[in-house]
Amino acid sequence: MIRKIYHNSPPLIKQIARNIYEKIVPFPYVYGIQFAKFYKFLMKSQWWPTERLEEFQNERLRIIVKHAYENVPYYRRIFDERGLKPEDIKTKEDLKLLPILTKDDVRKNFNELLAKNYRKFNPILCHTSGSTGQPLSYYIDRDLAALIRATVWRHWQWCGIKHGELIAVFRGTLIDEFGKKRRCYYKVEGNQIHFSTFEMDEKIMTKYIQKLNQIKPALIRGYPASLEILARFIKEKNLSVYSPKAIHTSSEVVLPYQRKIIEDVFGAPLFDWYGHGESTICAGECEYHKGLHLNLEFGYTEFIKTKETENMKNVYNIISTSLWNFSMPFIRYDTEDLALLDNSKCLCRRGLPLIKKIIGRQADIIVGINGVWVSPSSFVHFWKYKIADKLSGILYAQIVQENKDFIRVKLVGNKSKENENIIREQLKMLLGNMKIEFDYLHKIPTGQKWRFTVSKIKEDVL
Ligand SMILES: [Zn+2]
């Protein structure tokens, strides 16, 4: 009843109610009992020896495998075809008996991958387009959502952030009145202030700096490219900006030059985080910045060599198994990302091993003729929320900035004037009056060159 009244209330009332609630209920219980349970566990388990964490992984793995065999038609078929029983998968090494699950397998077998008793786990239906712009749907258990939040909070704790401190966010949040004239380009949610990353021109970035100097956030979170755009602007205009305790980046690989300009301009250390919507793996930098600590409690990750990586020294494909998702278990899931590994140990003494570097697809910043700079991840969000749902028969898209006033849209799918008109209208709203042309491809490109945004002018403008 109270929950219903809250959800039907106007945003301002919701905000006031949320603030009061957060003042009364102490952390970690403020995010629910399940969150508190996970958070307390994670704060202890990070100091366990690696061997104990691996034992824990094997225990979780046996539970997930048994459940998948008994309740998930896709896995029952896979086991039967291979003459396997759940007892054959006792440890992580035994997982090699099962095939790798690709994103395409998930798309083609969505219903079969859903557990017969999935409702029991009160799951959330999620849609992602990742870094490629190609949609993927899946379910996440409500408990796993709490674990994700708790793992992120543990990472923020590594960044030196306490609950209640203010966080400024430069990610893909769409502010309600996007595209219309308005005075406000941010919205407040609890202790987080979300800034729009879809309209970052000089005027709006100047307002952002003023706002940051006024609110003095403890943490600034964002896509590396969005924070790079902001840092570059601050540096070029010789503005002064408030230094937070830390910068937190995720969703795109942070490049060395981006890390440098962001850390220099904001005068704060950068903590990178790697994860994905499908939630089979996540990893984050600690205070020593030696690489990303793999969160062993979250999922089991295999680093394997394939044709793609066979000639790349110390680089592996990341294959990961969720240890917590019962509604739609992903076992040996191909993340399509690569990891660079070395044997370095971290000085922090946590039992969580290090990934030296994640190698993901490097997409480009797109610059509108209206002066707006859009990061690759913001572009994927814009496409997902403002364009993809309105199109019919389009399987894949790629945005190529040919020059400063010319965008080429590459599509796989049916040629249609309606689709083209929708894309043209929305892109002009985002980027101004650009020339827009369409190319139709016969098939979806594959491999590491498959990027959603490509800029041919980046050398000139960056
Ligand atoms: Zn460490």
C-alpha cells in the first residue's frame, strides 16, 4: 500500500519521501534486507584467501548446475545430448564438459533458457544493447539485483565513499524532457545527481561545472568518454572544478590518455569498474590501481584462448558463469570481451585476483554540427530509447561520422523509408542539421571491429 502511494506520487514528493527514508533507515538496511545481507558478506569475503573463495564458487556452481538441469529446458537438453548428469560438474574444471553460451544462443533460445519456475525468483526483464547496439533480452533474479548493488557499493567503499555522500553521475540517464527547451539538465535520485550526457555543448557543460562546484560531490561517476569530453572542455577553457574524493568509470574501456586527462583535471584518482548487464562477471580497481580485482563471489570466470586470441600474448576471451541467477542461468557465457592477464599481486591483500586490463571494443565519440559531443555509450542509450523500438526489421546498425556535418548510418535489415525518416528525425534532434545517408549491409559484421559508433574525423577534433 505504502509502496503504491509512493510510486504514484509526483517526483518532488517522491524525492522528499526518499530523503526522509534514507535519513531514518541506517545503511546497509536502507536498500533492503537482502542487500544488507550481501553487503555484510562481501565486506568479509574480500579478505578470505583465494582458495576459500574458490571453494565457495564450487559450492555455488553445484547449486546452479543442479537447478539448471532440473528446471531449465535448454540445459536439460545440453546435458542429455552429452550423457551428463549434474553430479558430473563438481568443480569449475568440470565446466569444460559444457558448451559455451553465445549471445546468439541466448537470442535464439530465450524461452528454453528460462527456468520453468522462474516466477519464484521474482525476476526483472532486462534489455541491453551493450557496446554493439545489438539488442539482447534476459531475466535477472531480484536477489541478484541486490547482489549487484552490494558489489557496486563495496567498490565505492574501496573508492573511499561513505553512504550519504553526494555522487554526480554522467551516464546514460535520459532526463524526462529530452529534446525540448528547458532549464534543467539533471535530475536528483537519492544521493545521486544524474546529468544528461546527450547534450554536452559549451553552454550546458559550463552549467555542469557551475553545478559541480556548488554541490561538491564526493564521487563523480561516468562513461570514460563523457568524463573525457567534460575534462577536455574544462582544460581548454581553463576553468576550475571541484575535486571529488574519486572518479568512477564503467561501461567503456578507459584508455590511458583518458585516465590521464580525467585525473589531472579533476585532481582525483580514477577507479575503473568492469561489468555487464547480463551480470555474470564484475571487477573493479582498488586503492592501489594495479588492475581490476575479479569479484569471485559474483560469478566464475574462465579465461580461454580462441582463434581470436591465439596469437595475442597474455590476452584471453572472457567466459563467465553466473553463480546467482536462477530465473535464467547463463553457464559459460561468452562476454565477447577480452582480458589481459599477468601474475601481479596487489598490495591490498584482498583474495580477489587481478585482471591487468580489459580489452573491449573501442567505439568513438560523435560530434554534432550543433556543438554537442556524445560518448559511445550515450549514443547506444540514445539509439536504444529513442530509435530502436520505433524501427521494424532492423537487426543491426552502425553510426559512421564521415565528416563534421555528415553521418552515414549502416543498417542490416529491410530497406524502409519509414525507418529512415525516424532515424533522420531523431539524429537531427541530437546532433543538429547533419547530412544523413543510409547504407544497407547484407549481414552483421563480427569480431573486434564491430563497433556501434565510428568517427573518421576523430584525429581532427580530439
Ligand atoms: Zn588491491
